[in-house]
Amino acid sequence: MQTDIHRNGKTRKKRRSAIPVRERILVAAGDLFHKQGIRGIGVEAIAEAAQTNKMTLYRYFDSKDELIAEWVRGIIAHKEEEWKDLNAKHRGDPHGQLQDWSRRISAKLRIMEERGSALGNALAELPDPNHPARRAIQEHKVREHKRIVRLCRAAGFRDPALSANLFTMMLEGAHSCVQCIGMRQIGEHLVQLVDLMVENNRQRQQLAR
């Protein structure tokens, strides 16, 4: 039994070691940022969790702030890929894209109920407007809002800018309600509200024909 435990431990360690050092650092940093907060964890702990050392960490990242920024950029890159997937799956169907988008967010809200939004938490911990991570998040939010405006315009909403603002407010509000309502319920409500807005818009278009 002890031999099996020892062997399994060595196997897990070997698998972790097979991951490139830079990626291990980013994964370890992200996990610790979620658990203990960005400001609550130091580079020594991150390096140890990544099975490396502080000197090696600084070879890949000039500072902790740059590590934070790169971690944030990775999250944003994943979100950008998801938008590409939404566009590919619902090409020519902006209503369907908005509805699928709300359902994906709802699924994520259920997962993040214990930890909250990674980007939202980062904004709360990084008050400096010039911090590279904060700038990356704000630029991402601007791009996302413009994308939603384009979808609302393509879907034929009477006031695309207002509709996009409502979608954005619902999204931001959902992320903020983890303590007062719970992510599972608020995610379900987000889907219902988006479906309601889409259905009302479809009915208006049908009546106008």
C-alpha cells in the first residue's frame, strides 16, 4: 500500500514537471490568487507551488505585477476564444448567440460560487488605474461591450446601445450577487432575462412585418 502511494506521488510529480515552467508558474499563481487573494500571496509561495524557485520565476516574469497581468491576459484570451466559438456556432443568428452566451455565463457562475469572479476580484484588489492587469481587464470589458452592441444591432433591437447596456448590467450584477443571492440562482435568472429580451425583440419584429 505504501509503495502504491509513493509510486502515485512520484507519477503526479513527474506529470507536473512535464509542464513547461512558465505555465506551471501561471497555473500555481492563478490557483493561489483565487484561494488567498492577489495581494495575500507572495512570489515565494507561488514559486514553491510551481515546484521551482524565486530566481527562476523572475526569469520568466520581471515582477509580481507582470505575473498578475499575464495571468489576467490568459483569462481574457480564453474568453476571446469562447466568443469566436459562439460566433462560429451561431453564424447569422445574433439572437441565438446572445442566448448561448447567457447560458455559458450561467454555467460559469455556478462553478465560481465559492470563489467569485477572477477578473472582478482582481479589479477589487488592484485600485491603481495604471496597473497592467487592470488596464487589460478594462480594455477587455470595452471590447466585450462593443461586441454586444454589434450583436444587438444585428439582432434588430430598437436601441442596440441601450440593449447592450442592459445585457452588460445584468452580467456585472450577476457577478456581484454571489453573497446576497447565490450564483446558481442568479445565473438562472440571467438566462431568463436574456431569453425574455430576445423573445420580446423577436415578437416586435414579427408584428412589424
